[in-house]
Amino acid sequence: MEQVVVAREVSVRYGRSHSPQVKRVTTHIDRGVTALVGKNGAGKSTLIKAMVGLVRPEEGELTVLGVDVSQRRLEPTHYTRIGYLPQDFGYVASFTTREFVEYGAWLKCVPARSIKSAVEAALDVVGLTAAARTKMRKLSGGMRRRAGIAQALVHDPELLILDEPTTGLDPEQRVRFRELIRDLATERAVLLSSHLIEDVRALANHILILDEGQLRFDGTVDELERRGSEFRSGDSPLERGYLAVLADA
């Protein structure tokens, strides 16, 4: 099976920083759910920005859906294969939920004849059909986050990237979110970032841990839990594994 993302010795500098926020990362992402985990400031968002073409790596090779994004500017058609929800996404407060998702469909070049059905399908997937006419400003934080996911997937992308998608969700909303991601990952690759290791426990079949821009762990949930078998801190095997990885860095 073709790997969806391949990174070889990738370093990325973002903004005015004197040193790269991502340092010589080598990994790959396949279909299913991959979790990118690390503390705030670990470099997660910077690596994601490189994957979606917002910043170009200064070193290494980064291939996304068969295209080397480290060497050349992406063609518009490539963006239609990727769905991206940043941690903080903008919206027009007076837009209805349907209008917000329609705008995303237009940006991603969904054919005009297909926009209506694509929007209805995306709203249905995230459970917002009943809120289609509700103004974005009147949605709860969790519903607004789901609207963002609907916009990110309205064009049926092959790769869906969600940056800190559980921010602002209460426990019940997190459960519904996990169910949604499991459904979405049956047909595409999903990369989600989080600074909370337990957020990905029931979702990810592949975990990447970034710390100070460096990849400290690349493996499965079971492998990470084994790393923490003798580590005393942490409230769960996975959390102990995560803390053991950071302690060994």
C-alpha cells in the first residue's frame, strides 16, 4: 500500500526563529489514524504546516500523496486531496453552518453541481444536519469544531489533518469525536495532533511523539505502553510510556 506521507530527515523553520522547530524528522504515515503527540511548542503544528504546503522544509525530503512538497510549489489540484483543520480556524459569524461548509467546498473546487450533495453528506457525517441553518456564532464550541471538520472533509480528501481537534470539547463531546474519527479513518488517512496522550488512546494505531522538534517515538500504542512498564509516574500505561519517552530524551 502506498504510504500517504513520507518524511526523510526533514527540518522546518517557521517564522523568525533562529533554529528549526522541526529537526531531522524521518517517519511515514499510512492509512488509518496516526497521532502526533507532544507538549505545546514541540513542533507539531510546524510539521503539519509543512505537510499542507504552508511552509517549505529547509532540509530533507517530504512527500505527501506522492508529491515531493519540499522541492516545489504545490499545484491547486493537490490541495483538493488534503483536508486540513487548524487549531484555530476562522469563520464568518453570520454564516449558517451550511454556508460555512459550502464555502469550504467552493475553496476545494468541488464542482458546482455536486456542492449541495457534498455539503449535506459532510453535515450528516459530523451530526450537524439539524443545525444546518444555525449561525456559526450561535454554535457551541463542540458543534463549531464539528463544523470545521465538515468543512475539512467536504471534498472527500485522501488525507485528513486535524490540529488539536479536541480543544474545547467536554468529555461527552470527546467520545462522539472519537467515534467520528474512527468512521472517517476507514476510507482515508487521518493525522491528528494533541498534547494530551490519553486523547489518542482509543483512536490511533500509530503514534509519533515530538519533543523540542525531534521525533522521540514512532510506533504503536502497545509499543509505547511497553516503554513505560517500569516508569512510576503517570496514571495509565500509555501515559507512563509517554513520560518515559520524554525522560529518556
